[in-house]
Amino acid sequence: MINRLSTTYRSLVTSGRLGWAVESNWADPFVFMIYQIVRPLFGAFILVVMFKVVTGQPASAPAFAQVYVGNAMFMLVVQVLFGLGIVIFEDRERFEMLRYIYLAPVGFGVYLTGRGLAKTIATTAGVVFTILAGWLIFGIKYDLGFGDIPYFTAAMLLGIVAILALGVALAAVAMVTSREGFGLSEGVASVFYLLSGAVFTIDILPRWMVSIGHVLPFTYWLEALRRSLLHTPYIGSLSHLSDAQILLRLSWTTAVTVIICWALLSAAEHYAVSSGKLDQRTDH
Amino acid sequence: MQWSIETRNLRRTFRDRPVRRLFRRAVGTPVPDKVALDSVNVTVRPGELFGLLGPNGAGKTTIIKILSTLLLPSAGEALVDGIDVAKDPDSVRRRVNMVSGGEHSGYGILTVRETIWMFSQFYGVPTKVAKKRADAMIERLNLTESADTKTSKLSTGMRQKMNIIRGFVTDPKILFLDEPTLGLDVGIAREVRAFVSEWISEHPERTVLLTTHYMAEADSMCDRVAIIDQGRVLACDTPANLKRDLAPDCVYQIEVPLWTETISPLDQMPVVRSVAMEHRGDQGRTHLRVILEEEGGIASVTDRLAKRGARVLSMTRLEPSLEDAFLNLVGHGLSSGNGENGAR
Ligand SMILES: Nc1ncnc2c1ncn2[C@@H]1O[C@H](COP(=O)(O)OP(=O)(O)OP(=O)(O)O)[C@@H](O)[C@H]1O
Ligand SMILES: [Mg+2]
């Protein structure tokens, strides 16, 4: 048992390192860092312009801070989901290693989680810079006291668990359904972008969409992060919930997400070996 | 005795893509499932180097995929080290590893050493043991100079050597090698074969299942060979016994000027059991490998050739080979050559 756990842990770290190697596979580490910073910053500038055009308000409006934070944090969802979709595609088509990974005793889920973790860490750098730029360039006033740090950290970790679970499951499903893999992850990420209120509050959406938003962990995750960074609730239909209640909802929606994703992963794996789709290539 | 590998009426079929299947059914031309394996029964003892020999599409890779848990059987059972691959794939995975040839696998960004180390981690090999084993194998396969080279910069041969080490470094109880020397040049193919043979003689309790369509490879390496074609096992024995029992006594190689006809005029003769033809375009000649029912038949064969205007340039009586056994059994030769990458 201990042995199994240690193998799992080492495998997780090893696949994380592989992910990092792929991630940072730039001729020049300096260029890599710049890219990690410049890309999200560029996105932030576009957001500022869009906000001004759509709402007619300046970047100093309180709503802008909420939009900015949600958008910055949601980068993690997009990047990890997209990144894991690419992992399947590349491991199968470019590196031709998918089958060897698959038959290793470590378990496919552990491997994908490790790769997802690497992507999470790489993206976190960009998120941190974007958040800092919000303060330094766009004058957003964060209000994260020492007392908020445990709450912020707990929310962040739960969110990452949900993101990784979803990323792993979608990658596994993409492995047996579509050829390119990242299409599905990308699609789901965009739908969640809308339904969890990454930019505009979900209250403006049709009722049924709001209901979906209310069972997504990312809705509570973003709300929790916004509350700890800005100290004002964002989504109106959640404003009656206390900070603790938000965290509680984040916990159980994350737990449910993990269970569903685990089931999806198992089903996808089973389908892969029964249909023979595991290492099908695009040219087939 | 506990078999190392055992299949019982193993069957695997493949379906067409759902959309196409629906379409074909709708227009009234339903396609039957493609049968890749049709009731395969094979048993391999612990410590054996067992060969699966068969032409393209015979089902070799399908067997390996099922035994290594990459594919589920459609019917029948497959046991690896006594464990059912369909029921407990996790336990099987901890005992096996697999290497296939003729591909370009490898994380281009990792070096040879990093790749090998990574997989040893996935199998829970202790770091020190893994390093020591990897170094020894790298040296054995003359890969030391390339050990810190990125995989993307490796030649095909080097890459396959790395791939081989990736399979062996986890010290599997049972190892599957799917055409491990496919596409390698003579020298490297020989190194790889020597490596496998040495490993198994140093680890007498380990089992290797190897597929190949190189006759001489099967002949020289394997303790026992199963000849398979179109998803069926046609024979299974030691190479020596296969040659003795299946290879006929009367095998002739006849050289004629380039023969543009089909082989049917010869094939239809009662004294001829089978004929294989190989054109040597560059020399303007054709080699006919003729298996006779009886010794005396050779005269009528040369007669027939003469009547067809084919002058016999040379004629040699051959020692029966595994290929003759195969030809005799399967009724046709292997589509690609045999032993041409230096197995002899
Ligand atoms: N995923 C698949 N879908 C449909 N048919 C398949 C699939 N995999 C294999 N087959 C078919 O099953 C048969 C056996 O294939 P297999 O790859 O096992 O042959 P093989 O003996 O390994 O041949 P080769 O020497 O070409 O590698 C072939 O006719 C092949 O077309
Ligand atoms: Mg094959």
C-alpha cells in the first residue's frame, strides 16, 4: 500500500516534470518567461478595451475589478483544459507514446494529472502577473489581508482540484471520441466561461443557464476568489450566501465534479480498450 | 504447471465506424465485423522465448495488444502470469512491458536517459536500481555516446535501442516485443537480437513473446514458434520440429530468365505442392522455389518450364527452412522478405 502510494506520488511528480519540460521547451528560458507574462497581459489590455466599449464605464469602475479578476483566474481553466487535450493529441500522434504510457501500471489518470499540474504551475505565473498588473497598471485596489489568506488558499486549491479533474476527464473522453482532442476541452471551457460568470455575472443569462451555473464549482470558485481579493460579492443570486457558505458549496460541487470525472475517465478507458481506439491515428 | 501466457479460444473482431456501419446497413450492404483473431490457443512456459510468426495482417499485433492490456478480447480468455487480462489489467500491467518496432516513438524533448528514467518511475523501480540498470543496458547496446542526446536528434536505430531499454529497464516478468527489429539495418538488428537473447539467458525465469515476419529471426532466436495466418494458429512447435515435420524433403530453387507469367502453370501440376516466385529484375532473372510432392517430380517441372520457353539457368536442391514449413502450411509466402536484415 505504502509502496503503491509512493509509486503514484513519484509518477505524478515525474509526469509533472515531463509536462514542465514540454511546457518550457523554448530555446531561451528568457523568451519563455516573457511569453508567459506578455500573453496574459495582452489579454488584459483587450479586456479593458472591451469593458469600456460594452459598458461605457472606465477601468476605474468597481465592476471592472470583478471582471478583471474573474477573467484572470479563469485563464487556469482554459489553459489546463486545453493543455490536457493537447497532451492526448501529442502523445498519440507526435510522440507516439500514448500506448506505453497507457500500459504503465501508474494509471492513466495519474499521468494526466501530473501533466495537468505542470500546466497549472506554468499558468499560475501568468495569472499572478495579470493580477499584479491589475494593481500596477489599471489601478485595481485589492484588499487581501492576512486574515483572508487561508480562505483564498482553500478556495484556490479546491478550484485547482476541480479544474484538474475536469481536464483529465475531458482529455480521456476526447481520446476516444474526437481525433484532435483539444476541440472538446476548448468547447467546454468556453461554455463554462459563460456559465460560471468569468466575465459578466450569470444573473443576466436565461434562467436555465443560471441554474447550471449554480451547480458548477467554478462559479463558487470565482466568487470566493473575488470576495477574498475585493471584499464585495459579485454574482447577485449568490449575494445572500456568506463567505463560508460559498466555500462550502465550492467543496461539495468540487467533490461531485471529481466523482463524475472519475466515472468519465473509467468509462473512456474502458471504451478505449474495448473498441481499439486507444492509439488510433489521424491517418487511419 | 502455471503457464506464463495462455490464451483460450481468443477472438477479436473489429467493427466499422458507426456512421459507415449505419450507412451500409441502410443501403442494404451491411459489412460483417472484421475478424482479426479467430479462436487462438497458445500456451507459453515461463522462461521461454516464444515467437509468433505470420504475414502482414495475421493478427500478431492484436495478440500483443490484448496480452499487454491495450485491447480487450471480443471472446475467449487471455491469461498472463495466470491473471485474466480482462478482469485484472492492473495486476497484469505490473508484470509486463511492451516494445514495438517500426515507429518513431519518443518524447523529442527528453534525452535517452531521461526517457528511460521516466518510465522506470512509472513502474515504481527504485531510483538507484533504475539508474544502475539503465546505465548497464545503455552500455550493452552501445548507446553511451547518445545517452544525453535529445530523442528528436536520434537516428531510427538509436531510437529503437532506447525503446528497447525502456521495455527492459522495468525488469518485467513477461515482455512483449512486436517486430522489434522492423526497419533496422543489419548491424543494429543483430545487436538488438543479441541483447534480447542475452537478457533471457541471464534471467531464465523471464518470458519473452516476440512477433516477427522475419523467418530467420524466429528460427535463430525462439525456443518455440507459432505460425499464424488470418487470425488462426496453424502450427506451434520448436523451429527444428516445424522444419522436420512441415518442411518437405524436396525443395528446389530454379533460376530462369525473367518469368512474366503467373505461377499457375506450375502450381497446377500434381507433383508440385507449392511454388513461390521472386523476380530479380536487376539480373533479368526469376527465382522459383518449388516444393515437390515427391523427389521424382523435378523432371516434369523442368519439362513444363522448357515447354513454356523458360530455359533453366540453374537448379539447386535446398535444405528445408522454416520458410518452407511456412509456405507449406500457409500456402503462400510472406509478402515481404525474410531474414534480409541479417538474422542469419
Ligand atoms: N483498430 C482496428 N480496426 C479495424 N481493424 C483492425 C484494427 N486493428 C487491426 N485490425 C485488423 O486486424 C487484422 C490483424 O491486424 P494486426 O495488426 O494484428 O496484424 P499483424 O499480424 O500485426 O500485421 P503486421 O505484420 O502488418 O503488423 C488486420 O486485418 C487489421 O486490418
Ligand atoms: Mg503488427
